[in-house]
Amino acid sequence: MNMILLNESDFKFNSDVTIFDRRVDYIKTVHKAEVGAILKVGVLNGKIGIGEIVYIDDSSIKFKVELQKNPPLKNNSILAVALPRPKVVKKILQLGVAGGFSKIIFFKSWSVDKSYWSSPILDKDEINKELQFALEQSVDTVFPDVEIYKAFKPFAEDIVPELLKNRDGYLFHPNEKSGKIEKISDSILFFGPERGFIQYEVEFLNSKGVKTLSMGERILKVEQAVGALLGFNIFS
């Protein structure tokens, strides 16, 4: 937790904050903070600054907070991933926040296991919990939008063209030789399941204006592919 994420309900007065939940345990056990310690804080959907601890007991911590700057801007890019295993969904949400994506999409692909759609991780509260963890880690305060589409063709036919009106679209597919990664911004980036997209899906997305790119001949796990892309530091 590189930043303590605060909610509006934590504020008692203009700059006085009291927290009671898991954040207290984390600050005490990991930061090992005491009265007088200065920690980085941010307000959900608001500014980032510092908080001085003025009181600690077994269940609560009180801060005097000074908010100094706006959170980092989101880029105009969208991360679109064929729904992976539930454990990987958490990793994709974390990577999406770290990459500054304005939107994260999970969608149906032929190779997606039907059982994944019943996972509790897709519940709104669970998604928001994972996003909050990711914001704390990456020092951001604004959730990206998260959208879920349970049918491929309506998503590709109706939603994708709208998303492409002010963006480029790139589909990463094993063994394709259609292009090379250089710099990608203002884009929607499509990642398939670990078994890849079927040819129908590739061709359908291509017909909507999505270009196919390769990340090499080796097959990567979904989270490895997304992480590798972010590692190129291609976002401005």
C-alpha cells in the first residue's frame, strides 16, 4: 500500500480524518507508523497529499490531512481482455489501473470457460475492492470504468465500432506477423484467452477496423502479455 486511500466518509472536519478498517492494521503492521508519522494519502475520486498521524489506538487512526495535487491523468486507452480465470481477473484489474487505462473490458470469446462467468470476482463490490487495492499500490484515486460483455458478436458488432471512433484498435494474437509494437496510445487493446482467439473472432474484429499485432512466436499467459506490453513504457 503506497498510498492510504480515503473515502469522504472518513473526514470528520475539513482536514481531520479517522479510519477504522483494514487500513489501520496495515499501517500498524507494515508501515509500523506511530504518532507524528507522515504518510501519503489520497481521497477516492479526489486529490493526493499527505496525512500526519495524530492519534492511534487498537482500532483507529486519526490523521491531519493536507491535499496537494490532482491524481495522475488517465490515458484514452482501453484494455479489452477475453474473460480469464478468476485469479487472473484480479491481476488484469491491477495492471489496468497501473497502466492508467480509462476503461477495462472483459468480454466473451469462444475459448472462455463458461464457468468463469459465475465467479464472484465479477460482482461489482468485488471488482471495486480489487480496484481500490490497485489504486493504493499505484498512487491513484480514480477508478477506471469496468464493463463486462457476455456475448462476443454483439460486443464486436455494436460496442467496438463506437470505441474505435476516437481510438485505434490492436488485437494481439500469437504467431501473427501483421505488425510490430512501437508506441500505442489512444487505443483499444484486445487480448484473447490463453488458447487465443479463433480465426472467426480475429477476422470479425479485423472487419471492424482492429489491426492484428504480434508479441512474438511464444505463447504468453494473459497477465504476462498485458504486463509485457506495459513494460514497453508505451503510454504517454
